[in-house]
Amino acid sequence: MVTFSESEIKSNHSPTEDDEEFIEETISERLWGLTEMFPEVIQNSASVIATFSIRGGRNLFWFTSRAIWVTSTSFMILVLPIMLEIERVTIEEQQLQQQRQILLGPNAAAPGYGTNAPGMSVMPSLPGQPQKS
């Protein structure tokens, strides 16, 4: 295994003319320099495409945000009160059934159970047998 000391590394690397001539530039400067190699027609079409893409993105965002606002407020105004009322009615029915069950016993909780209307018996009759009145 070969190892190098720091002094050997520093002595081997001496600044050359290439290192001194290197100019620091940003990415945007490099991209701007690359535009010179493309014809002006391509530059203009790329500019138009970028502009329309940005406008389209902004318009899409604007439309989407407005659509979400209209949908959510319409839901809250039109549908939410109905849902809350349905929930209130079902809770009242459950409380009424629970009250019946407590007062009259477990068989009284089902609506219509135990009532003998004319022509109806508690036990259904089998086919072919006459009903008992």
C-alpha cells in the first residue's frame, strides 16, 4: 500500500496556466452563454413555450383554487345541514328505542312487535294451514 504525505501532494501539484485562467461563472451565466449556439428561431420558440407554460400553470392554479372554494362552500351550505338533520333524527330514534326497551322490556324495542292487527298473528302460519284469528 502506497501512502503520500501532505508535503508530497503539495509539491506535486503546482498551479498551471489553466488554473489561473479559469473564470468563476454561475449556472445562469453558462446557460446564457449556451444560447449563442442555438438559432434565434429556436430561442424564440423556447421562450414562447416557457411563457405559455408559466401562464398555463398560473391559470390552472387559479381555476383549481376557485373550483375547490365553490365546491366546499356549496357543500357546507347545501349538504351539511341535511346530513346533520339526518344524524339528529337517527339519534332521536335510537334514544326512543332505548327508552322503550328500558320501560317495556327487550322485546318492545322493535317497532310493531307484539301488536295483533286483524288478520295477522304473532306466529306466521305454515302454508296449507288455516290462520287462527
